[in-house]
Amino acid sequence: MGVRADVFFGRQRVDRVHCRGRVDNRRMDTGWNMSENHHLVRGHALASFTAYGIPKGQPRARAFARNGKVRMYDPATAEGWKGCIALAVQDHLPVEPHEGPLLLTLVFLFPRPKAHFRANGLMRDDAPLWHDKKPDIDNAAKAVMDALTAVGFWRDDKQVASVSMLKRYNMAAERAGCAITVASLEPLEGFNGAGSGGEQKGKLK
């Protein structure tokens, strides 16, 4: 049975079902705001699955000098977590990498530390829900996107045009990991690059 998550884009609520082992091909609607206009973003789900493990952030590139030249490298501390993602997406890999703009939804679940529990093993009443520790959420998302690029799920993570993500601690029956949903994005309804009346050019502020 899928786990329902409500995701908010602007003023519009989106109901998502994260399910493991199958693809939900229902249309996904999100609200999107630019200036004073409220446009509707639509897409079709391509894959929805869960990678189990402790989420890691993509290490920041570090520099070293060799023969007088500065080179960049990525520490490999996230490789084990990326392997978990690669394993989880295997049943959802396309014959050819997905093309075009994509919507990505990520729900990171982290294991709770011992301080969240009483001596009898029950969770404390003041135990937090939201995870505000390392890794940074943008680095965690980058690790997921790099993993999906490496296995050929899409051509390049630059195709991700819309992202919704959150990170929290797991509840009693939940395992640590990340619920991942990817959808293709369709053209915006009623948006032609101009103002709401179609007479003035739209400007991003």
C-alpha cells in the first residue's frame, strides 16, 4: 500500500502516492506562480520508488594541486548511498534515458537518534519531526540526481525543471531512505511567455 504525501507548490496542494514496485501513471497537477499569474503544471508519472538506507549528501568538490595545477575532485563518501538508489531504480529504468523537462519529488527519511526515545524505548513527546541536521537538503538531492544520471534514468540532471523535497525523521514503522517520484512535465496551460492578457512580455523579477 502506498504512502500518501501532500506536497505544496505555491497555493496548490498536490496529492502524491509513493509506491514501490509499480509506476503510477495518473496525471499530476501542481500550482506554479510567476509574478501575479497562477499557472497549472501537469505531468505524467514516470517512476515512483523508495531507496532504503541513510541518505547522504553529494560531497562538495575539493581542490588539490599537482605539478603546479589546481584540480578538482569529489570525495567518495556518498557512493554507498548512491548504490542503494541505483539498486532501487533498477525495475524502473527505461530502454533509453528519459528526455525532456522533468519534475522530481524527494522525501528523505532519517533514523532517529537515541535522544528521541525514553528509557523504556518509547518516543519522547517532544521528539522533533523535521530533520535540521546534516546533510544539507540540496546536497542530498544532488546525490540522488547524480545516481539517476549514472544509471541512465535520464540524459542529464539538468532536465529536472521542478523539484519538491523535504527531510524528516522516520516514524515507528518507517525505514530510513528516500521516496523518489519522477514525472514528465507538459507545457504550461495558458502560458505563452507573455503577460496574462497576452499583450505584454512577461518579466521575471
